Amino acid sequence: MSAHGLQGSNPTLNIAIFGLFVAVTLVVVVRASRGSRTASDYYAGGRAFTGPQNGIAIAGDYLSAATFLGITGSIAVYGYDGFLYSVGFLVGWLVALLLVAELLRNTGTFTMGDVLAFRMRQRPIRAAAAVSTITVSLFYLLAQMAGAGILVSLLLGISGSAGQSVVIAAVGVVMIVYVLVGGMKGTTWVQIIKAVLLIVAAGVMALWVLGKHGFDPSDLLRAAVRRAGPTGERLLDPGAKYGGSATAKLDFLSLGVALVLGTAGLPHVLMRFYTVPNAREARRSLVWAIGLIGLCYLFILVIGYGAAALVDPAAIAAAPGRENAAAPLLAQTLGGPVLLGIVAAIAFATILAVVAGLTITASVSFAHDIYTNVIRKGSTDSAAEVRVARMASVVIGVVAIVGGILAKNQNVAFLVALAFAVAASANLPTILYSLYWKRFNTRGALWSMYGGLAVTIALIVCSPAVSGNKGAMFPHADFAWFPLQNPGLVSIPASFLLGWAGTMLSAEHADGKFAEMEVRALTGAGAEKASAQ
């Protein structure tokens, strides 16, 4: 094992495979962009995708670097505790399916701000929704950019912090090109291609691993325990990562709450509900997405324990990115440089597709909510709005590059869990209150969003994830007075409470608008007219 990359890896082959994928997907993006003329085309792909197509794209959007790199590595190193990420990520879709998807599709047009502004004061609500959307998207982007730096540095043998930073910047540039050229339509097709490739690759690797152990999962688990040495039994028991103390157990509970509730508040997931023609197709999208995502997580469980059984734990610890390198290392062990290059290209595709989806979500929120409805007060044309969205995507891409460089040594799944905590705290309480609580009003929404956002970010900044230990973002500083790495256990109830308090302390009532919104959310009446705008 080289300190700079994988021994036996073929950088030339890897560059060729990366280049081929980027070239093919850019052709797809350019072809898809030819029919994009209106804001609906650029923001929502013309609402022309079927439920199955959108479901595959959602899976492609959701099965990110955290899934393929972070969760595989966590299972390889921590076993049972690592797989708990998968459980939380999957269960969260039930919240989205049962409580949010159809109602949101019927009520909104392009963004979360459309839903919240339906029955409240437009300008302050849209500004708050845009701030929340952009913040959550940036947190999620940190994880993907960090994963890109780890993966490509590992495969190309690029050494040192400066080399990884250059790689992250290059990924950011490609991401910006995808969004500028293709909009939502091009991004969706990239996500569909990537989802199919990822699930097929994960299935092949899982079957390969099982084949090496006589297709006996028990034999695979025993091999993982043996390879891990004297402490191997911990891979099969709870507590390897979250069982050391009462604080660690609380941290696990906080993580679980954030993962389960965060999915329904992720802006790039919510925006995908608008790419289908009606609420029925939105529901079909989620059913397809849940099935595909669940299947992929089963494959990743096998791959994670396969990495524990077939890859030297010391090699994982010494690789760039440490546990994030477990999946590429397993691919090399199974099939040598060729399989490594193919799997790495798919992981790279995963990152590009997800960051493109996040970037377009954040840029559309800025253009549609802040520029058009706050700054211009609704008096702008579709072409100008799309131009602003494209400019915003460049700015967001640059910010994501800088943040990814700062976070490049963190576990990718952990970084995504922080994004889920922000989404569950700042977005979900406001969405649920708005859809289901008649008394809810503008002040309650503002307190819930801004308060939830402020509490979450403050707790993250003051947590062990940012300072106070050698694995933190700033290992040489120490201002970690909050003991939990994930703030969800505190920040999510705080946001619900702030939304309730703000509502009750305001005299504003909008009962008539709530009745109108309820009819539209449940029946779809008026939704098609809004969708055509």
C-alpha cells in the first residue's frame, strides 16, 4: 500500500474510465437540454418524467457518496453500528411517502418556498425557505465533495492535501457545467444512468463476495470476525462505535432521529416531486425509490462485511480517506485494477450526479424565491429567472469547493448525517405545521426555520465534530462544549417548539387560506394550472 494511492492501481486506466463517463454524460446532458426553454423546463424537467423514471432518479440522487463510500467503510470498521446508517436512511423514506410527497406536489410549483408561501406572507417566508434550502444543500455538498477528493486521490495516486484540493476543485467545475448546460432535465438523466450503474455494480460485488464464501452469509460474517483479530466479535454486536458511554448512546439516538426525520426535509428530494406531472406519479416515484434504495442497502451490507473479511484492516486505516476507501480497496481485491477503475468511475458518477442535483436545488431556490419573489416582487420573466439560477449555481459551486476542501478528511456518511440534522430541524417542522396545522402562521414559520437553523448550526459548531479531537475539522482547536456529534436530539424538538411558540404569540390567522390549501393538497385542484406556469 502506497501512502499516496492504491498499490496495483492503474492511474492511466482510471483516468480513461473517468473521462469516458464524463464525456458520455455530458453528451446526454447537452441532448437533454435542447428542449429546455422555460423555467419549468430548467427547474422541473418540464414535469415530463414518469413515476418509475423519477423513482430511479431519486435513488440516484439519494444513493450518494455517503452510501457507497461512507456506509461501506463504517460497516467494514464498525460492523453492526455502521449498518445503522442504512436503517435510518431507508426508514426516513416512509415519513416522506406517508406525510409529505403527494401533499407537497399538489401544493407547490418549484420549491419548498411555494408551499410555505401559499398561506403566509410571501417575502419573509420565501427568504427564510431559500436560506434554509441553500444551507442544507451546502452541508450535503460538503460530504459529496469530500468523497470526490478521497476517491480520485486514492485512484490516481495524488499525494498530499494540495492534490486532494485540486481534485475537489475539478469535480466542482464539472458539476457546475452539468447544471449550467442541462438544468433539471439533464441532471435527472445523469442520475438515472448513475443509479442503474451503481445498483448493478453493488449487486455484482455483493454476489462476488458471497461467492467467495460459498454463498453462505454466516461464513462471510465469521471471516470478517477472524480478519479483524482479537476485537473481531465487535463487528457483530451493537456498540462498536456508539456503545462506549452514555454520551455515545445518546449520540446514536440523536443520529437515528436525524436520519429518520431528515429525508422528508431535504430540499433536493422535495424538489424531485415537481418533476412528475401529478401527485399519483409522485407517490409512484417514492415506491420505486424505496424499493431500489432498500435493495442497494442490502448489497452494501454484504460489501461492507466483505471489505472487513477480504481487505486488511491496516490497509483501510492507511489509505487516503481511511474507512471511506474500503469499497475501492475491496474492488481491487476482487477484480484487480480493471474492476477498481470501473467501481471507482461509478462512485465518481455517484458524486457528480448528487452534487449536480444539490446545486440546481440551491440555485433554483435563490432565483425563484429570493430574486423573483423577494427582490423583484414577482415582476420578472422566465428567461431572467433562469439566468439568475445559472449564475447562482456558479457561486454555490465555488462555495461547495471551498467547504469540501476544509472537510475532506471527515467520514462522508457522518457529514451527510449532519445535513440530515439541519434538514430535519429547519425544514420538516415548518412543512408539517404548514400542511397540517390550521393555526400555523408566518411568525411560527420564521421562528421554526431560522430558529431551527440557528440552533442546529450552533450545536454543530460547538460539537466534537468540529473541534476538540484529532478527527475533527479543526483538530488543533477546542470549543466543543456540546457533547453530541449529531445535534438532532436537541435541535429537532427545539424547532417544533419554536414554531409552536411563534404561532401562539402572533395574532395572525389565515383560516381561509388553510382551507384552500387543504383542498388543493388533498385533491390536486389547481395544481395543474400552477404547474404549467
